[in-house]
Amino acid sequence: MDLLKVAGVAGLVSSVVSLFWNEIKDGRARKRDARHAALTAALSLERYARDARLMMHRADWAAQEAGRTMSYDPIKGVTLPEFTFPETIEWKWLKHKVTSQLREFPASLHSTRQFLYAEWEFGDPIEVCGEVEFECAKAAKEALDLARLTREKHGVAPWKPGVQDSDLENYLTQFIEETAAKREAFRERQRQMMADLTAETALIDQK
């Protein structure tokens, strides 16, 4: 009976240890799969940021070339680049909040592209080049922010850009801030002009 008791306890301990070990192995496998999915998503976002910066340069060149040649041919194809995540990503391994932000990114780009198409149809195409450049900068910065978030939340090593991309984030931040400041200054001048015109009109009416 004593031997049976010892054997029973030993069997129970063995089962508990086996279950515990299997849980550890499953946890490691889940973390590995999550890191793989996170790395795939982050790399695709970082690649998109580089593509968006290239489009910024193309938009700037196209606007200048169109003005020089008095032709709209150089600005054909200037638009916010499309983006889709690789089909191989297994979203089930990523954290829900991260997944939500990642999957909203392509939808937000689609809305911006639709806006730019409308601007192109009804506005000055050369001026649209400046709008494309600005939207590309914002999209690239958001892509880098999402890539960093995804890496941090899933224990993936930080991005180490090459020499050509070493200043990418600073470049985007500076461009966005300078462009936003210029636009705000332009809007302020417009508001002041309207205020002066209104005051002048009121003075004429009084006379």
C-alpha cells in the first residue's frame, strides 16, 4: 500500500511537471510566432516609409519640372503610394490594440488617396504635388511610429536603419513641422487680408 501511495504521488507530480513544461513550451512558441508576425509587419511599414520619402522627392521634382516645361506630363504618377500588409502575417498572434492600429493604417491611406484624387481633378495639379509631398511625409512618419510600437510591444529588436535611412525620421519630422508652419503663416496672412478688406469696405460704406 505504501508503495502504491508513493507511485500515485510520483505519477501526479510527473503529470503536473509535464503539464507545466508543455505550457512553457507553448508559451515560448506563441511568443516566437508573435515576434515573427510583429517583425514582418514592422519591416513592411519601414519599407513603406522609404517608398513614401522617394515619392516626396519625385513630387518636388515633378512640380519644378512641370513649371519649367509648362507641361503636366512630369507629374503623372505622382500620388500617395498604396500600402498593404503581407498576406503571410498571422494577426492572431499580435496584441489586439496593436492589430487595430495596424489594420486601420491602410484604410486611412486610402481615404487620403481619395482626397488627393479629388484635389487633382478640381485643383491645380502642380499645387497638388505639394499636397502629395506633405501627405507622403505624414504617412511615412506614421508608418515608422507604428513599426516602432509593434516592435516594442512584441519584444522585437529596434529598427537599425542603414546609412541612407539614418536621418529618415528626423527629416520627416522637420519637413512636417516646417510645412505646417508655412501653411499656418499663409492662412494667417489670408485672415489678415480678409480682415483689412472687411474694414476697408465698412469704412467706404460709412462714407
